[in-house]
Amino acid sequence: MTAAATQQRTITLAHSPDSDDAFMFYALATNKIDTGDLEFEHVLKDIQTLNEQARQGIYDVTAVSFHAYAYIADKYALLPHGASIGDNYGPIVVAKEKLDPSDLSNVKIAVPGTLTSAFLALRLYEPDFIPVPTPFDQIEDVVENGEVDAGLLIHEGQLTFGDRGLHLVADMGEWWFEETGLPLPLGGNVVRKDLGADLTREISRHLRASIAYGLEHRTRALDHAMQFARGLERSRADTFVGMYVNDWTLDYGPRGREAVRQFLRRGHEAGLIPKEVKVEFIDG
């Protein structure tokens, strides 16, 4: 056995079992890129679980909601890529009956977890609704059967709600853009600070390479992602992936970084985030 072989290091990489994350990490998961002496162990969990586990610092790299980042900024830094950002679109509120946005005050709204960015955006939009935490893939069901007055949809539900006869009440991404002129930051990838600068830069290079490979080999990456598309037909899955894996994902750019800072700052100013958040991106 060579010395290089004995120095192999495993990096735990946690992300959602969703078509956009699968697309993003296609190259890593299928060994399309050379990661040298690093081996990536993929851990698949829903975003609310990842948000909660990030507070314990369990994984080396993990996808998190930007809302959750407010509570883990002491342990994790944001990678400069890997973000899901809604550019004038985002999570949506839907209802069984047509509702005016002003009707959302003091009604029950099913939400996909209180650490999600969707939840924070809705609290900023309408502070006085009654949240009903619900697994994200059951929200359309509870809206349809009348258990709640409305539901906050993330993931594929943003494209499929009309098939269930549900009505759009408000789009958080549209509202945020009207408010700020910025895209709505939803989720990003973070890396543990205690791994050290050299290792985090190496991890960062490989993750960016995986995103770039998927965008450059879209058909094959989408083939891989379809196993996580939860029944979406291919053209809709392609649309969904395009919404959240794009140029913003390769690099936040100044506007993307400012969007994260402003989103968390407004959350703090509204009393929804307990302390001011210092947003930290790693170099590389």
C-alpha cells in the first residue's frame, strides 16, 4: 500500500434527496472528477433535519437553509458556491380557496420547518400567521383536506400545486424582489471552520467542480437527478433544477452575498433571529 493510499480522508457531505442537490453533486457521487486524497461520503436527509443537525456540527459539509445558518455561524462558514437562490421567485403560499394575501393574518399555514428560509421569508412577509410544522411533501395534502388554511411550498410543489386545484396566494421570491431588488437566498452549503483553511479550500474546489460538471453535462446530470424527482416528469424536473442550479450556484457574486446579509439582517431587526449574524464566506 502506498503512502498516498494511507492518507485518504473521508469528508461527510450532507444534502437533501432532491433533484436539484442530486444534480449539483452528480459528478462527486459518480466519480466524474478527481478528488485526490479526499473521499466524499454522501448523507441524504431532508432540509429541516439537516438544519437541526447542523447545530450539532455533525457533518463536515452540509446543505442548510440560510435561516438556519444564523444559528451555526460559529461552527460553519459558507462556501462561495452551492447556493439555491430564487431570482424573483421562491417558496409560495397556496390555499384551497382563493385568498387575498391580506387574509393570511391569524390563519393556520403549514410550513416545512421553522428553520427554513421559506419560514423566515413568510414571517417577514406576514408576522401574524399560525405556523403548523409539516413535512414538506405532505403540505399540499393538508391544504387540500382542509387541516390548514394555507401551505408554504418548497421544492417541486412550487410547480405542481395547480395540478391539485390549489391557488397561489403569494410568492415569497417576488415579494422579496419588490422589497429589496435582490434575489431571495434559500439554501447554501457550509463547511466546518475547524477543518482549517487548506482543507476547506480543497473541499471548495471539488464541490465547485461538481456543480460546473453538472451544468456542462446537463443531460447526464439530469438523468442522475431524476431518481430524486419524486414523480415529476422530466421537463418539469429540468425546469425545477434550472430554478435552483444555475449561475448563482456557481458563484453568489456581490448581489447574492448582499442578499444573504440583508435577509439575515432583516430577520434580526424583526426580532425573528436572536442576534446579529456575521456572514462569513471562505475563500476559494
